Amino acid sequence: MYYSAIGILAALILLIEHKDFLLKRNRISRIPAGKAYRQFLFAVLVYYLTDIVWGWFESEKWAVPLFADTTVYFIATAVGVLCWTRTAIVYLKEEGRFSRFILYAGRIFAGAVTVISVVNCFTPLLFTVDESCVYHALDFRYAVLIAQILLLLLVSAYAFGVIFRLRGTMKKVNRYRTLGLFGLIKSIFLIFQVWHPYLPLYTIAYMLGISLLHAFVISDEENENLSRLAEAEKIRQLQESVSTLLDNMPALSFYKDAETGAYIACNQAFAEYAHKESPQGVIGLTDAEIFDEATALHFMEDDKRALSMNRPYIFFEDVPDAAGIPRKFQTTKLRFVDPSGRVCLLGMGQDVTAREQIRRAEERIQEERTAYTRISALAGDYIAIFIVDPESGRYREYSASLRSEHSVPMREGADFFSDLRDLASELVWPDDLDHYLHAVAGENILNSIRERGVFSLTHRISAGGQPRYVQFRAAVVEEKGGRRLIAGINDIDVQVRQEAEYRKRLSQAQARAAVDALTGVKNRHSYLEAEKKINRLIAEKNQPPFAVSILDVNDLKKINDTAGHQAGDDCLRQACRIICQTFKHSPVFRIGGDEFAVLSQGEDYERIGELTALIEAHNKEALRSGGLVIACGMSRFADDDSVAAVFERADRMMYENKNLLKASGSGQ
């Protein structure tokens, strides 16, 4: 039973090391690499079980059970190889010919061994068990083991070869090293297993290999998971910053994803309107999940119109809240693009329900019902109200005069549409004059009312020599004396300027999130966004020529260790100034601790050889005088399928230049 003891020990070690993993208590077990690794562990457990039972049957000299268990044993080894190849592909996160090779090799091996094991039940190919319960290995058994050894050695050789060539992160090196060591350990034990079938060498190989994988795979994935959590925390903090900004807005405020319609952030006022305890109860929901069907459709139609416009969409609306209570709002919606390139919609709604209710109460106690009925066709803080006969053009003007700051109760005119145009040069801000004249020309006002129910025009007027935003709105109502055009000029200057200030603050916040705090240039996040945009252009065959330059500050660690991190930070800022002064027309990104990337197009691309020569000249002088040395590697786009390919070439050239510079420095 000593044979079975090894299998029992291996199974216990696997269960102890991976208990949480097998029971899905570990978060990593739910990500793609973790899922594949978990399947591989179960396959290994099944193999251990067959090996343990094999030792028991052999010691008891039960020939038939031994034959059956040996058949299952070979199938279990095939399944183990299949699961191992899947795990290797997901773990390496590599797509290419090598990945396809080991995937197909694993499938072919597993299928072939399974078929041979079944055939062996009828025609001996793999093994036989005689009446004395003695196991005899046949030719195909040796072929199966040799095939596994060759596959493992080939994968190990590939992995170690990649490590030798790799110029990437330590994480990549660790992944390939782990895969290479696993294959090497397994193949060494299998070589001895070929000549010693009665020794549990296959189980020992699995036990050592699994321990190795546990030490590296779990550690790597936990570190990656921590990085994801850190990134998620940054996003959460950004959302909190935006929510805080929205909370300081004077109206119901929100912004949502234009594509999905889901709310990304809102202030407390909007959450209360949606009958939620806090903004968190709104985030992630759509209008259809908050409001009734008719109200949700109404909001979605307004969203479509706002997204189609290149300026703020300002309008009034009567809509119920989430509890069905009627409310009246003066709403502004604006389309914008966030730092990730996502199209979003910003909305602000001023609740004028109370104002409307007060006005209606006053309306009931006023004798001049007709005048206030006409004014009620519009809502807002108006500079002037006009009651117009659309047939004759005669009109009466109420409230403050447009030509002076003195209040007049009423003024009459003979031709409303002609006076609108005649007063334009006196009242309308010069930059808006052409747009205004076109909008009020001819029958445009009445045609707009017939098509959309209301005419609305936002422009600026001259007030004390300064521009002031107003909104000119008009609608038609039916009265006892016939149809009347009710028009008004509403003062919206404060609202427009508040919205402009908010957009300015939002733009500044977005810009700060894309800048490296130490050097002032763009950060790694900005580089990844720029890379995505260029990759889209490459996929569309629309990408103009560009070059990627990778620059690295030599001996920064030595400076930090000897002179302190403050001196190291000063060196980074100095290096950044040199790079920016050299690549004057190209964006510069700090993508790592001492590493910078430059994307050159246009003028800098045409002079890229000259620019990199300037860096070389600087380095020669720095080596002579003991100054700051900056290794540089550059590569041009040459019909590559992605920016990453250009980046990798530039990165290799940078490391070659770095080694050359270090050798030159030591030679002096």
C-alpha cells in the first residue's frame, strides 16, 4: 500500500492548499484564469483517486478491478493534459500560433488517449493485466508517455525562450517561468516513469508541479486583483467628486450614459425627485426602471433631441415624479464626452411647480383673468410679454420695455413681426444678429409652432453694453376673440452662465485626472486612451503615419538610494523637460516610474530621426560631464495591426540603447 500512500499524501496537500479555491471561496476562482485553474485541479484530484485505488487493487491482487482502474487512469491523465493546456493559455493571456498549438495538441492528445484506452478493453494496445494481477506495459503506453514528455519539453523550451527574449514586465517573466518549470519538472519525472511503471512518479510530478503553480499563480492573480480593486477605487472616487459637484448645483442635476440611458451620477435633489433615499439608489438605473412608462418615454425623447444638438437644449415640461405627483420643470440638457470617450448627457431641472401654483392662485383672485390666461401660456422670469393677433400682426406688450429699464403697463404696436426685425439691430448682441434674423424671418415662428407646438430661440441681448442671455418663446392659444400668439422674452442669463461654469469645472476635473502629478505631462491612463483611438483608426485603415519613442532615465534607482527620493523626483522632472523641449509638437506621457512615451505625428514625425539624434547628442554630453542620461528607442508605424507592436519595437530599441549607454559610461 506504499504506492497508494503517495497518492493520498498528494491529494491531501492539494486539498489543504486549494480548499478555498475549490469551494469558490476565493475571489480569484471566479475570474477566467481562476476558473481554468480550478478545472485543472479537479482533473488532478480525479487522477489522484485512480492512482490511490490502483495501489490498493494491485496489493490485493484483484485483476479485473485493476484493469478497469488502469483504463480510467489513462483517461484521467488525458483529461489532465487537456485542462493543463487550457490553463496555460488563459494564464499566459497570449493569443497566437503557440496558444493554438498547445490547445490543439492537448485536444488531440486527450482524444487519442481516450480512444486508445477504450480500444484496449478489446484489443491490448496500452497494457494488460494477467491472471496473477501483474501489470504489463505495451508499446502504446510508452508512446503516450513519450508524447506527453515531448509536449511538456516543447512548451518549456518555448517558455524559457520567451523569457530570454522578453523585455516586458516582471509579471510576464514570472508567468512564463512558472509554465516552463512546471513542464520541466513533469517531464523529468515522466522520463523515469517510462522505465518504472510500478513507481508513483506521475503523482509525485503532479504534486510538485501543483505546489509550484499554487506559489506563483495564486500570488500573481491576487496582485492583479488588488490592482483591479485600486482602479475601481479611483473610479469610485471620481464618481464621488462628480456627485459632490452635482450636489452643489442649484437645481435637480444628473448625468447619464447616452448609449444605455443608465444614470452615472446625480445630486440629492434628483434622488428625492426619483423617490430614492440617496443618489446611490439612482445610479445604474434607467428611466424605465424609475418612472412610469409614459414619463420614461417622454424623458427618452427629450434625451434624443438633446443628443442631436451641439448646444444646450432648454425647455419647459410638465411631468410627474416617481410617485406620480405632477411637477413642472424648466429643464436644460447638454451632450458631452467624458475622458474615456463615452458620450454622456448632463441634465439640470429647475422645479417651478411652486411658482406655477402661486401664479394660478393669484390668477383666481385677479379681475383680469384674460390677461393672466394669456401669460400662463408661458412660464418663467420674463422681460416682456406680447399678445399678438397672428392674422393682422397687431400686438400689445406687457411688463418692462425692451428699449428701456422703466416698467410700462402696456404698449401697442401695428406689426409684431416687422417690429421684431426692426428692433434687432438695437437690442440683439451683434454676434447673434444673423442667427436671430433668420429665425424670426417670414413665417418661421408660426411654422415652428405648427410643427412643434412652440417656438423657442435662445440668443443674447445688449444690456448696459454687456451680453445677456435670453430665451424668446411663443405659442398659440384659443380665446373667445379668436387665436392669439403669446410670446415672451425670458431672462436666462444666470442659468446659462451657471451651466457654462459647471462645464468648465467638469472639463478642468477631467483634465486633472489625465495628468501626471509629478511631471505635469499626461499619465499612463491618457496613453492608453490615445492608444485605443489610434487602434480604431488602424482597424479602419485611416491611421496617418506615426512613431512611438520610449525614453527611460538611467540609474534613477541609484540616485534614489544615494541622494534620496527628492533628488530622484528632480531628475524625473529634469528629464521630462528635456523630452518635452525635444518633441515640441508631440504628446508626452509618463507611463512608468522612470519611463516616458512619445507619440509623434505630423511635423515631429517628419523630423523624428533628427529629434532622436538630439537625445543622442544630449546623452554624449551627459556621459562626458556626468549629467542626466536618458535612454531612447524609436519605432515607426509600418502597417502594424496595433500600437502595441510599434511600442514593443521601440521598447526593445530603448533597452539596447540603455545597455549601450551604460557600457559607454563604465568605459569612461
